[in-house]
Amino acid sequence: MSSSNPKLNEEIAELHAKFCSAISDPRRIMLLYAIQDEPRNVSSLARAVGISQPAASRHLKILKQTGMVDPCRAGSSVIYRLTDPRLLEALDLLREMLYERLEHRAQLISGE
């Protein structure tokens, strides 16, 4: 998808790069999938992903800064939700492509 407006294209490319940077860590991807299952607080997300609570907080801060998650206060807790379900659809599409690439490589190695 491209626009005839070079300035707009540049801004989109910058946002795209920031998005890709935010999902460059596997733990952040795992957090996004855990949030998709159900909105959760930091402690629950940390347990679901198998990382410490401080590490989960740091990763969630990055996801929040890029607009991927939305923190909502619920009493004394903060619950994180996805801002757009299409985010996981995009990640699923990429996973599917990567899985097919790995299958292809495995076939080449095995000589099939």
C-alpha cells in the first residue's frame, strides 16, 4: 500500500520500523499472544510467558509506547489489552510464512 505523498510514505515507513522494532523480541511477541487470550495484569502476563514481573513491565512499556497495548486501571491493578486485533492477524500471517519457509528448507535438506 503506497501513497503518492512522499512525506506520508516516509512517516508510514518510520512507524513500520518502530512497529518491527517493538516486536523484535520474542518475549514481546509472546506477551501479545498472551494478551490476545485474555486481557491480564503484569503478574499474570509474566507467569504466562515465563519471565519476571519487572521484565514483563519493561516489555509492556515498549508495547504501550508503540500503541500495541492499552493499559486500563482496574482497582489497584493495571490490565493490558490489545489496541487492535489485526496486530495478531499480521503476526499470524508472518508465522505462517516462516513456518512454510522452514518446511521448505527441511525438504531441501532431506532431499525430498
